[in-house]
Amino acid sequence: MTLDFNSAMESAARSNLETSSTWKTDLKKKNPKKFADYQIAGTIDKMWLRKIVKALSMMSLMNTPEETKRLAAAKRLLKDKY
């Protein structure tokens, strides 16, 4: 049985999706507050969290309430060691 390129890519994408959903499910069970912060911040990468904090902190008076929540979530995630 030979696999063509498309089916190999589909199976790899499915396994990635299952892995990420498992990781998210585990985090949601272990620490729901941190999971919520990740959802609000929109990323888990430390470099991007720093950029979010820097950008939203420049003119905090002009932030919308949603941006203020995102800034607070990003600061909490950077404060925690993960």
C-alpha cells in the first residue's frame, strides 16, 4: 500500500490537530484560568506575548475594554513560568 502526498499531509494534519486539542483539554482540566488567559491573549508564544504587552502598553488610554483584557491576560501569562 502506497500513500500519496495528499493523504500523508491529511494524516499529519489530523495528528497535529489531535495533539493540540489534547494539550488544550489537559490544560483546561489542570488550570482553567490559564486556559482562559491563553484564549484571550490568542497565542502561547512568549515572544508574541511580549510584543502584545509592549504594543498595548504604549497608549493604554486608547485601548478598548477587549484590548485591556488581552493586555491583562498576556501580562499574567508572562508572569507565570510555563
